[in-house]
Amino acid sequence: MAGNAMASRHEVRRLPVSFDRDGTEISIAVHTIKGSRPGPTLSLFGPQHGDEWFTVRALYEVVRDLRGEDLAGTVNIVPVCNPPALRDGTRVTQVSADEPDMNRAWGGSNTWIANQLTNVLTSEVVAGSDALVDFHLGPSNSAFGAVCYGKDFADDALNARSRQLGHAFGYPVVGALNVTGGFPGPRSLAGFAGATLGIPTVLVEIGGGGFSEEAATAWIADIVRGVRNLAIALGILDGDPVLPDRVLSYTTTRRVNPSVGGLLVPEHSDRPLGGEVRAGELLGTVVCPQTYVERERLTSPCDGWLFYTAVSYLVRPGDWAFGVIDAADARWSADD
């Protein structure tokens, strides 16, 4: 009996969305882990972009880690927000749509697949939540290391709560973003949830595919620990959070992505995320895959710290390569 009662605290349901042109159903799986006592609801959202698959693996470990009998409240986990894009391995959902990017389609009234996915998730998961975690990035061959939150909502209390939860995740690199007036915009999950529903969102960009198993294991541990830290901050879990000794807080990043296609060759394949870089420093080179003629040198535009990086792989213009936190708008401090 005890085992059955324990198992019943973890429920999996499918949310019907629509049907694709081949007749297959489009639906979204939601894991709900219910606590033994009442409390807040924390909801975690996996890939909205179908090429960001690393989060699926990380959320698998989160589901295995959380036990309903330990919780005061509820944790929802959506391992894959965008099944059609994950199936196709593409960033966007429906190439022929006006709104192909799911994370730019929240709150819309159109019937494109991305709009229907966001509308179902809004009514069934988002609206009943007290806080959200939106996991991004982690495509093949590139890895990221940052946690972000929105700072430009009209409600100052929401800005403060967003900042509190962003730092509560316990990752040593934390960015404050203009999510409604800048990137990722008011129609993103974070922008829509905050500006329209008043729900704070933590954006987690940790890990990537194509790196060593040792690196993947460390990134997954960061994510599992961060979710537990958030649950503690919300009062869903008891205990003390595990926080870093110091935190790099930033507001400005610089993308260093190729403008030409070819073979990306990093200058330092062992450079860690968070490693310091200098303005003008060579980060990588793009060469022709056939002649090996150098086509582009990718250099750091400023002093700062690396917050995303890549292994050697074949790139197209704009693909992920390197990202630098601008030291002019960043500071190391004790965690606050």
C-alpha cells in the first residue's frame, strides 16, 4: 500500500494539441509530482526549440531526483514543449508559419502549431504556477553556462522576485535581461508569463551535446541541484540551498558566431565555461572543409568571460560558436 501511495504522487498526462498533416496526433507529456502537503507550484519547461535536446536528459534526472513525499506543493515537468520540432531536430516548429519559433509565439491567437502548443501549455500548466523555469540551449556541438532572469517588467515587485529566484538557482553566472524590451522579447515564455500573468521565470542555459561524459554529468548535477535550490527558496522543499561562494552578475553579452560556413576549429578546445578572455583574443577559426583555406577568424570583441563555447564542427552562417560576457557590465560578488 505504501508503495502504491508513493507512486501515485507522480502522474504523467498527455495534453492533446492538434493533428499533423500525416494524421498523427500532436500532444505534450506533463509529469506532475504532488507533495504530501499543500504549497506552491513550480513548473519546469524543456525544449521549445527542437535542436536543444540536452535538457531532455537533464530533466530525466530531475524527475528521478524529486520525491512527492518530500514536497510541500507541486512540481510540474514538461520534458519536451515542442515535440514536432524535437522530432525534426530543428529550432523552429513549422517553417511555413508566420510564427515558426515557439519562444516568440506565446499569447498569440493564430492556429500555427507553435501558437497551439503555447496556448495549451498556458491554460494547462503555466497559469496555475507560482514560478517557472525555462530551459534553453544545449544543442549538439555547443554548450552554455548561464542562468538569467527578467529585470524590465512594469511591476517592480516582479522584477525583485525574478532576481531573487535567478540567484536562488545557485549557478555562479547570472544575467539580468530586458526580456520584454529586448531579448527574447514579450512573446517569449519569460516575457509573456511575467508581463501578462505576473509569474516570475528563471531562464536556464546550462550544458550541451557533443562534449565529454564528464562535462555532461557535471552540467546535469548543476541543473538537478539548481531545481532543488529553487524548490527550497519557494518553500516546496525543506533544507538549505547549495550556493556558490561568489557569483558573476552581468547584463551584456557579445555573440561571436560565424558569418560564413565551414569547419569551426576552436583555438582552445579545453577552455572552460566561465574562463576569462581578452579583447582581440582568437577564439576560433572557420576554414573551408575542402581546401582548408581560412575563411574567418573569430575573436573576442571585449574583455570578459566565456559563457558559451563549441567543439569543432561544421557550421553554417550564424551557428553557435562563442559568447562573451562583457566585463564592462559585469561584476563578481558574494552571492546575494
